[in-house]
Amino acid sequence: MRLPALLLLLPCLAAAQTQNIVRPLVGSRGVTLPPDSTAIVDEATALSLNPGSLRFVDDPQVFFIHERNRLQDQVGNGLFAGTSMLGVVGLGFGLEWLNNRTEPDYRRTSFGFSLGTDTLALGATYHAFGSADESIEKLSTWDIGLSARPWREFSYSVVARDINQPEQGEYKLTRSFDVGVGLRPFGERYTLGVDYQFRSGGLDEGRFSYALKAEVLPGLRVGAGMSHGLREGEALAFQLGLTLDTSHFGVTYAPGGTNDGLDHVLAVRLSSSTYRSVVSSGVVTMVDLNDRLSGGVSPALALFGASGPDPYLRLMRFLDLASRDPQLRGVVLKMEGLGGADWGRAEELRQAVLRLRASGKKVMAVLLSCDDRCYLVASAADQIYTVPASSLIINGLSASVTTFGGTMEKLGVSWDVARVGQYKTAPEQLTLQQMSEAQREQVSAYLDTEVAWYEEAVTRGRRLPAGRLREVWATGIIPAAKAQQLGLVDGLLPLQSDLEQKVREMAPTATYSPTYSPRAERETRWARRRRIAIVPVLGSIAGGKSREDPFGGARIAGAETVVLALQRAQEDPSVVAIVLRVDSGGGDVLASDLMYRAVLEARKHKPVIASMGDVAASGGYYVSMGANEIFANPTTITGSIGVFYLKPALQGLLGDKLGINREKISRSPLADMFDPWRTWTPEEQTAVQAWVDATYDDFITYVSQERKLDKAQVDAVARGRVWSGKDAHARRLVDKLGGLMDAVDAARTRAKVDPGEEIDLEVYGEPRGLFSSLGGEPSVMARLLPEAQPALLPGMQALVKETGLSATWVEPGLKAAMPFTLTIE
């Protein structure tokens, strides 16, 4: 006989795997599976159904299948394993045994491979047969499959089986084809697969099969399958399935059959990926803010221009996903300072905590040590606890500006300055011995706004009596017990067991998960989520690539990296809008202008929303103003619209004090105008001032155009004046008060994204490829070594930051930078 009964009848009478039900056309398909389809399968059993779909298997998983066919007295057992790697490769292995009463027993060993993206994958499976029957022992065959998921609601597949049509003795497997489509008209909970199977040369003699899968409750899934031929009298096959899932274990029972008898299938799953569980009661997790805000790259890598992902943006993405995760019941915020976060970011973190609470999560803050910024964030939690030995240094705000005029005088160094406006006082850090009145006016105004906002937010959040916070400031260092008496905290936690008890009270039915991650559950969505690109401009603005200085004092936002990130975002079809995240006091004018024009170009294609962090001033404002809309926190330092040029004259130090002699011969009157040896001549001063004036005029002209303000009105609020975000909003320099997630919401609205659609947040401009630095992105080498602390200790880092020694505006070139290094503490 050309096709033995065991190869012919098994798929005919197995009433579970609908694409194999009653299929005398295609040869053996191995053990019968629960209801599924080539277009919708996304588990390890894809090895048998459609090898292209192995790419869509998440982390490693194993399935054991047991089948008993009552009519033929056949027993089948199968073991399937699958996983995906590197985001592009799927691998599978299978071993199946089929025992038959009247036909030879045989086994099938399968190896599968798939390659593709989240939306399109191609794969192949090699099957080798083994049996006591020598002819079956020599059989081997190949399947190939294509799986495509271009849209969330639609998928399709094409599978060719037994493409080599193996033949040994009386046995032959005929080439066959399977074309399938998948539909999800009501989201991921309901999936319909429709397949048409036919053999080579028999297109009109095939069979239709249908598979319906539904998740009726979390962890409870039902399935149904049916198959029928096109000819009169062909048997109708059916199957029902019920699946119970826990996070890493699941079991399915699927009976079915034809008019002639029943077939029973039992499937057991073990997986490292997490499924929605029928017994899930939610989780509580701990977020260590100090740990999550730390980061950076090895000082050795920093010397070579490497840069790592920004830990603050990672934290904000985590909190956003957490707020939308129905499995999360509560969050314990462990707080021991806010490294790397100034007042603008602290306000955003406070808003993120409020978002968690608004989404139904309980939030408890545990303070180990705390200053005013830390307490601002904690005040948004449902409850605040501390330990008896905690240090609560809640002593109010002060502002400081460091000047080096006296130092320069002692060194014999003088500075040539060209600037516009009395408030563009950046050079005064190097030329004066104390703050000018213009500096003092700006700092005092900003500090008043900051204090008022902080006091109002904490008083409202903690429901404190009016004036209570100022009473606390007068004390300065608050003992933990006194903090409880004053209403700053809700209680003390002397023992670890006390914390555990509070967590149980916060979410009685939830389990504690220290390794919790949002979206930890297996991804079942088809196609890629659309995304909002976050393009960071972090640190001093300069040319070249983004990088970190090796001393940990500053990040540098490179124009090359930012421009490339904006181009990638505008060209990526999955990106619906761009959020320009600016946390920069400015820097090089040319680099700022290149970024600004890249923003304008991106805005032609997609909405661009600017989100200002701690500071977005001068060049940081320059970059932001090209966006469709600008968001600033009330405490953001912004404005400082102006430019300057600063040049040292080192003759007093090098010549007069160190005895170094230097002579130059020139052939034009202004050839030496940038010479760092001597001071400017009147003619040189006039020339540079004209250059600065023209650049300032361009700056305020662009602001006038983008903000739709009269140029004279812009000039009145410019001239280097620094504003808080709240004051800048009142002067129409920004559109709305809000943080990063408010900017994301605005981007969704401008992109006309449905409120119910899930959108991914993707940071563009972070390390992506091994040689990415060649194209303007930070090198992925930053990720190959463990995160390391910078070369300087935290105290020294603070000194470097405070003195401004790491600022790029002391380098040669025309600058749009903040007028001073301002420290609020």
C-alpha cells in the first residue's frame, strides 16, 4: 500500500488539532493537539503546526501531550520545547511516540528554527522518523512555514509540509499546503483561526478547519475546533478544549472526534514566561528609588565617549507601566535620598506616585534618610513610615552660586566677555567675586516660587496644618519620633516584621514580589504596539555624540546623537509622536541650533512635545521651542534666552607669574581676536559683540515665531533672565505645567491615539548596536560591563557640579548656557 493506515487514519480520526482533523491528504502529523491554527499558534507546539511561529514563543517552555484514540485504540505522547533568542530567533525541539494496535509503532523527532521580527517570521522543521519497520525508519521530511502578524486584529500563515515528498518502500508522504488566517475583532481575549489544507495538485479537494480560543477569565481559557471537507459525505470532526493556567504551569483537556468515535487529548505546560493565572491575587513590590536612580558607565568607557541609558527615564517608564498593570496591588517606596534628581524631577516623581494611587495602587513610603526633595516625593504616598534611627533633615530651601573672580585675580587670569542683557550673567562666575544684583534678583525670585510650591504640595498631600512645614524647618533635623508627632510620618518600623505586617495590611491578598516587572506576563498581542519616541537631551549641549564625563560631574548631549535620534523617530512607521525630553542648561549655540532644526523637521511628520525636567534653559530652551507644545514642571529652571562669548587672557598667569614668553606675527587686524593670551582690543571687542548681538537677535526671532509673541515682548522676558516653570508659563514661554507623563498624554492626543490603545514608550538615542557610536549613537559597549560608579566620590561629584568645572561653556565657542550654576538644597 502507498500510505499505511497509521499515517492515513490517525490525522483523520484525531479530532483536536483542527488543521489535521480528517486529513488523509497530508500524511502523519504526529500526536493530536488541542484546538489551534497555523495562523494563531504562539507556543512550543508551533514546531508541529507552523515552524514560522516559533519566533513568537517567549521564554523557554515545555509541553507534554498525551492522546488516546478510542476508535483505533491508539496512544500518542509528545514532548515539545521552544524558546526565542535575541528577539529575532525561535528554536524548537519535539519528540513524539505513537503506539498502534494494528500498525507499526513509530516515533518522530523534530528540530525547528525560525527567524524574523515581531510581525513577520519564516521557519523550517526537520522531522526524522524511527520505527521497528525498516522503511519507516528511513523516512525524514521537511516543513517550512511563514507567519505574519501585520495588525493587531489580523494574521496569516502559509505552511508547506513534507516538501521533499519522502518515499521508502510502500510508504510515501505527499506534499501538502496549509493557508490560514487569524482574526481578533474584539482584542486579545478572543481569537479565531481559519485554515484550508490541500495536497499538491488537489486545490479543490481540501478541507476547511476552524479554531476558536477565548479567555473567559484570567487563567481560564476555552477552545473549540471543527473541520469539514468540500465533498459530500466527508466526515465532520469537532473538538472542545478547557485550559487552566497558573503563572508557570497549565493543563488542557480537549475531547473530540467524529461520528465514529472520540479522541482525548491532555496537554501539560511548564514555562519560564508568566501566563495570566487563575489563582493570581496580585503582587506588591518594592521600588528602591536611590538604587534605580543610580547608574552610569565605567570611567574607562567614559574616557572613550561611551554613554549609558538614563536611569531616570528608565524609572519613569517603569512607574508608567506599573500604573497600568492590573496585577500590581501596591508599591513600597524605599527612599534614601534622590541621587541625580533635582526639584523638577522630584516633582515628576511626586506626580508619578499620585498616578499610581489614581490607578488603584496603594503606595507606602519608607524613609531611611530624607531631605526636602525626598520628602516632597514621599508626601504623595498613602502612608509614610520611617525607622527609629532615620535622619530626617527637613530644614527648608536655600540657593547658592559659586564665583571664582577672586581666584582668577590671584592667578592673574582675566576674561574677555561679549554678552547681551544684564541677566546673561554666566561669565560672572569667572569675573566677579560675588553675585551681581541681577543674579541675586533671579535666584531670589526662583527660590520664592520653589518654596511656595513645595510648601503647598506637602501641606496638601499630608493634610498638615498651615505653617506646620515652616515649624519643621525651624527645627531642621527631626528625630523620627518627633516626625510622627508632627504628622510628617504615620509611624515607626523598629523591626523587619513590622514592615512585613504593614505590607500585608496594605494589600491583604497580594503576594510580595521583589523581582516584579511590569508586563512580565507572556506577550500575546499581534503586531508591534505603536510607540511614542522619547528623545533625550540630557546635560550640557555640545557637538558630536552624547557622552558622559569620566568624573561623574556632567552628561553631554551631543548634537549628532540627538539629530540622528529625531530622524530615526520620524522615519519609524511605528512611532506616532515624539516627546523631546530636555534636561539641560544649554551649551554650544551651533549644536543647539542643529537640534532645534531637527525638531522642526520632525514636527513636519509627527507631533513633537517638549518636556522640561530639572532645567531647560538657554540652549535647552532653544532646542525645546521648536516643539508643537512645551511642558514644564512648576519648579523647572527655564528661560535664560541669550548668548555670550567668553575668552580667557592668560598672560598674567603664564607670562607675568610663570615667566613664559609668547610672540605672534599676524597679517590682519583681527587675526588674533580669539587668542587666549591677551585681552581684546576695542576693535576686537566690537567685532565679537556684533556677532553676539546678531546671534541673540536670531534667538529671540525664533522664539517670537515659535511662541507667536511680539519680538519686543520676547526681548523683555529674555536677555538671559532665568524663570521658574510656573513664571515661564505665566509669560507664555511654555504652554502647560506638567511632567514627562503629561507630555506623553499630550503626544497621544495630538497623534489621535484612541484612549484605550496601549502605546509603548521607547527611548531613542540610547545604545542600540555594537558599533552604533559610528552613526552618532552612544556605543553599546557601555552595556557590556557592569554599571560602575564614576571616578569621583559622591561628595567630590557634588563639588564638581556646584563649581561648574565640568560645564562645556568654558570651552571656546559661542554659548547659549545658563547664567550661573544654581544649587537649590
